[in-house]
Amino acid sequence: MSLTPADTPQPTAISVRRKIPLSLIVGGLIVGLHLLAGILTILWTPYEPTAMVGGRLAEPSIAHWAGTDRLGRDLFTQILIGARIALEVGSGAVLVGAGIGITLGTLAAFATRTLDDVFAAAFDILIAFPTLLVAMLIVTASQTASLFTAVLAIGIAGSAIIARLTRILVKRVLSMDYIVAARVAGSSWPSIVFVHVLPNIWPTLIVNLALQFGLAAMAESSLSYLGLGAPPPNASWGRLLQEAQGTVYTAPFGAIAPGLALVTLVIGMNLLADGLRAFADPTRRRSR
Amino acid sequence: MSFIQVENLSFRYDQTRTIIEDLSLSLEKGRNLGIVGESGSGKTTLLRLLLGLAQPSAGSISIDGQVLDTKNWQFMRDFRRRVQAVFQDPYSSLDPRQAIFDIVAEPLRALKIDVDVAKAVAEAATAVGLPADAAQRYPHEFSGGQRQRIAIARAIVARPDLVLADEVVSALDLSTRILIVDLLKALSTSVTFVVVSHDIALVALLCPDIAIMEKGRIVESGPTEHVLSNPVHPYTRRLLASTPRLP
């Protein structure tokens, strides 16, 4: 049963090489820097975050890289701690959102038609509510504002988007012939989900999770800005922005510095997401 | 006793839409059977029923005298080992994120067949004429014909008795078709194929027996040569007349 077909390519004709996308490098560097800053604050900060160490509303200087706030506290220290809080809330919220969203989305895709319609409608209704509003409701309902409620609130609010996306992605994969082939090959449904469905949806999913991460970091800042996030003296970027609001004309750097930190983290996450997707997708690997 | 025995099989979606109606056929080991019919004749549904992917509304399918029971987990494991399939579209029938090795090894792993997986996969890959370095590569690196070879390797790796082939060459270009038909012919010495197709010429090349399907029924069946040289049913005649011939 040995055949030498004409359409056999030469074994050396194509060799495959994984090229690391630029966006992955840049995004990884930016997010890595934030991560490093966040981890650093657990061990060491330039100043005590609550200590009044300089003049009020000082300009950036060698001693105070981002200046000081209106109580004379070092802003750079607070921004570093803000990075930790943003990353904690971001990863926590994405974990909560992905856990709920991926589970519900996959269940919906496997459900009977009627149940699937109910799921789909529920996701759509939830998405219609602004994330921040849902998060505010949850924080208000729990009667306390803490990092934990912020994580839970932002995670739950974002889970509907992940659930809807997961449902569509899973349904698309389930309609492929390779799923039928897997059933004929004897694979069970759980192993089909883990071997065929999840690997085929995660590149798209990861992009959205990273996007959600950025949104969650922003939502945390918004909640803190409104006084519903981490309570003072936690130096959330949102709280820094809110405090700088009154003096934004006299000391603009108090708003610019935390704003910049937030924007770069979100951009970094988006770049990282895009790079990861390009890297993970075998059809996008360069062949030479 | 026939290897596969289909008795009075019916399949309908509801009271009005009948896809397969009172269909009976039998299949012997070692004698390829071609099932020919136009689009919508119920070929693919029959195949799904034969694979245990859908439940018949009435009638039964038996293998070696045992009735196909999709709810019996242990029976189905044995059944899957003996009956495999190749699908029409080699682009969607291979998981784009699995390396060829894992694709071909899937039946062995899923059915927990106690063999040397690497050796069995290598043998199947050789049997279908895949290049030696194919195992670690991904489906998108292969042409349509090569992909269909991969799908065939997956179907034969567990050494089944029967492989159901649904329009296996219709997505391929003409010269590749000939190579795949040759391959199926070569493999026919060890596996029995049920070739489902709208293409009478393909079936004639591969199958000593033929069954003509129209609107969910078998209207004519028997040895291929006999049916083609002396078609009795008007539908068979029409089908033969509409087959384009190469000069």
C-alpha cells in the first residue's frame, strides 16, 4: 500500500518558523513595566505613600519624579501603587468575567434551541446596560466599597460580553466537519470541548480578554473616581485623577501622570492581545 | 448474515418532511458499495444514520447481527472502532489547530486502542502516501488532495472494517481526484468502503455493487456493471444520461 503521489511536496520545500510579532514585544514591554512597578510596591516604594514628604503641588523634580499632590505626598509612589491596584482589579475582573462568561457561553452553545435563545437574549440585555452602571449597582447593593467588590462588580458586568462572544465562537466551531469527524473517531463531548473547541476559540477570546483587562482597569479608575472603588488611602489612579481635578489648571501634572499611566496600560494590553493572537495562530506563522 | 444490514429504515424531521423512507440494504465485507443519488436524495442523512450520528425514526441498522444502539456506550466504542468515515470537505474536516499527528491519532486515543500510537500513525501516513515529515505540520500547509489523504489516514488508523466516504473527491480538482480514487482502490484490499456520491463514474471505478437513491428510497441496486449496462428504473436512466462524459 505504498504510493508516491505526484502532489507530494518536497519535504524541505516549506519550513516553518515562528516570528514574534512586534506588537507582542512592545505590548509585553509596556505591560511588563507596569507589572514590575506593581510588584515592586509590595517590597519597596520611593516614599511612604501617605507621608507628606514635600511641598504641596510641587512640580516634577529629581526628588519627586511626578511631583507631589495637594497634601505634599509623593505622586510617583502613588502611581506605582496605582499600577498594582489596576493590575489586581484587571486580572481579578477578567478571571471572574472569563470564568462566568466562557462557562455560560459554552453551555448556551450546547443548549437546546429554546434555551439557547433565552441565553442569547439574556446576554444581549445585560450588554445593553453600561458596564459601569452594573458595577455601580453591585457595589451599592453590597453596601461596601472595597477592592474585592470592585473586582466582582467589574467582572460580572464584563462577563456578558465574554459569554456572548464565546457562544458565537463555540457555535461556529461546532458546525465544522472536524467536530463530526471527532465524534465519528469516538471522542466524547468533554474531550471535544477541550481538544477542539477551546483551542480554536481562544485566539479570538484572548484578544477580547486582554481588551476586557484594559476596560476593567479603566472601570476600576472610574469607580474609584466616583468613590466606589478601593477606599482611600489606596492610591488608585482614578482617585488620583479625582483629587487632581480641582487643581488641574495650577498643577496639571497631577492629572497627566496617572492619566498617562492608565492610557499606557490599556494600550499595552491591546498590543499584547494582538501580538498573542498573531503568535498563537498557526495559519499566520510565516513560512519561508 | 451480512456485515451491515439496514432494515426498513426511515428518518423524518416531522410528520411532513421525510428524508429516508423504508430503506433496506445489506453490505458484505470486502465488497465496496456505492450509493448514488442527486443532491437532496437523502444520501448524507443515510450516512449520518449509518454512523450513529442521528437516530432513525423507524427501522434498524445492524452490524454483524448486532443492532446499532447509539445509547449503549460500550457498544458504540466497539462500533466506532469498526466503522469510520471520510468527509466531503477536507478543509473543514481537519482541525486547523491540531498537528497532523494528533489528527490521525485521534481515533486511537479517543477509543483507547491499545497500540503503539506513533507506529500506527506512521503506518497510516505511509499507506495514504503522506510525506515523512507531515506529522508535525498543520493542515493549512497542505493542499486539498493532501488534506484528504490525512482524513483518510485518520479513518484507517484504527484498522476499521468499514469506511464511509461522503463525496470524498468532489471538492478536489480532476487530477487530484484520480490520485485519491487510486488510493481508495489500493486501500480496498484491507477496508470495505461505502462510497456515497452523485458521481456514477467514481462509484463505478471503486464499487462492485451500487445502489441508486431517489427521494429517500433505493430505487435500484445490484452489481454495478449490471445496473449501469441495463438500467431498469427510469431515474437510473435519467441519472446515467445526465452524467457528463470526458472525451
